[in-house]
Amino acid sequence: MSEQTTYDLPNTRLLCALDKAHEQGLRDFLRDNRHDEKCQAHRKRAANSLKDLISRLNTDPGPDYCDPYVAAAYIVKYHLSHCMMAYRVFKSIFNCIDIPDTIYVYDVAAGTGAGRVGLALALSEYQEQPDAYYTPFEPSKAMQSAGNCFWEAFRDFVGDNPKNSDSIPELPAATLKIVTAFHLELPWKSYKVGEHIISSVQSEICRGSPQHGLFTCHKEKLSSLRKVVVGGYYDWDREPEVSILSDGNGVESLSKFYTDCAPSLGFQDEEYKYKVDTWSLHRFSLPKDSILFQCVSSRRARLLRQKPEEAETEPEIADETEWEQTHEEERLPPEELDFWWGYYHDDDFDDDIENA
């Protein structure tokens, strides 16, 4: 297993923008859902949702991500760390390739849209930015809405790049197509991964006809992730790269989001087990023991291995697109995908949680 390069955090201006959007986005989302911070019943529900989100991540059934309070609790606990993880994942590939004029990302189990934020942060470092398009697949309307509120509060700092698209847009032939899935809901043991889970994930992976696949998980779930991604029927090259995602220097500044905003809205459990006002320094830390599992399509792998003069003679036929058309009938209908598709967004557990 090779070590992942450590990237510096985005600049101070962007970190401050993320903090401000964190607070504004949460307030807007809760207002849209008629949360009253002075109502004890609402405050109790907020506190319980935060506690349940953390304690039920590794249970069956898991958290109810369709509950707006659970989505809000996710924004409080995990959103910024996943934004930073997505940023580093995109940096890992952009530092290794020539960025084309157009990039398309299909984000499977998009949650609160951390993938879009991470992509925007990575692209913001380039003076000449490509046209970028982003399509999320997320069954929970509450999670989508919470993420949209955050993005609306953040977009003034990054503009509309990447552009959001509810469906796969028409793209130029030279578009770099990427599929992402950040911390899927997967069993800790690979033998518990059923064939229907594999088919569900693969059905979504295939929709974007990707050339690159960027997937993250807790390191103890690598075998499950490998079974789901490589063990399916998409035409991946069979030499995936596994990298350790490591943190940068962290941050020293506190954020009033944790010292004031979140607790004042009720996201502080009464027993003080989850000390929200102490999370501030860790808001940009990566999920514990995260890895990046990177795949390349067979055709893309051939092109990358070729010399420039050989690549010029490669037929301009997208193997991925041909494969997708051939296997169209194997995809699951949307209603089955919504039923079977799980989305799991953080693995910040004790070391013995896999034995729970």
C-alpha cells in the first residue's frame, strides 16, 4: 500500500468561507424545516438526532437520513471533514494528469454534496479552470436539501463551477469523466456484501461511463469496497491503486459554529457526551483511517500506458459507452436502487467497532 501525498489545506480565505457557509447553510436549512431554537421539543429532537446519528452508524437499521434533523446533525458532525476529504481526493488525480477543458463528475451516494465542494476547492487553485459538471445521486431529499443550503451559502466564493446537473449532460468527446463514492455504506466484512448490493452500486457507476473511479472508505472496509467496485461488471482495469489519505497541518482557529451556533440551535446532547463545542479544531480533519481506492477504465489505462505518438492512433471509440449500451438491460430500475442503495458517510469509531 503506497502512502498518499499530504496536501496543504485550502487557503485561509476559503477556510473562513467554509466556516461561514457552514453556519449560514445550517440556519437556512433549519428555517426551511420550521425549526424553532426556543422550542424545547425541537431542541430535544436536534440533540437526540445528533446522538442517534453517531451511535447508529454501524447498526441495522442505521440512521434515518430522510429525517431533516438527522441531515442537519450530519452537517454539524461530518460535512466539513468530508468536504476536505473530497478536496484531497480530487487533488490526488489532478496532480497526476493534464486537466482537460471539460470535467464531469458523477457522485454516487452524494449525501450533502461534499464531493461538489471538494471539486470546487480543488479547481479553485487553477488560474485556468475547466468547465466542470457535477451530477449527484442521493436518495435522501433531506440530505440533498441540507447540502444545497450549504452550497448556496458558499457559492459566492467559488462561483458556479462545477455546474450542478440533475442528469448526465451532453459532453464533449474529450471530457474527463469521473465517478466518485465517498464512504459508502458497506459491511465491515466482505462476505456480508450481497450480489444485489454489488449490482446496485455497479448500476450507478455505469451511468456516468467513467474513465476514473475515486472511492473512499475506512481501511477495514477495503475488502468490501474492492468486492463492490472491482468485483462487478464495469470494465475497470484490474490494477487499482490504494492510497492512505493523511491530514495536513490542521487548523488552529476556533469556529463559532461549534462554540456558539450549533449548541444554540440544540445540537448539543443533554448528557454532554458529544461535546460539540470541542469539535472546532477538528472540523477539517479527515474521517478516521480513510483510504482512497482509485480505478481506471481499461481504455483509459491503455492510453495512459501508451507513448504520445501511439495514443494518437487510438480509435476514438469510448469502450465505456459501448459497454454501457450493451448492458443497459442489466441496470436496476430507480425504485429498486432507492430501496437497496445505502449511503454511509463516516467511520469515526473506536478500533473495536468492527467486532460490535
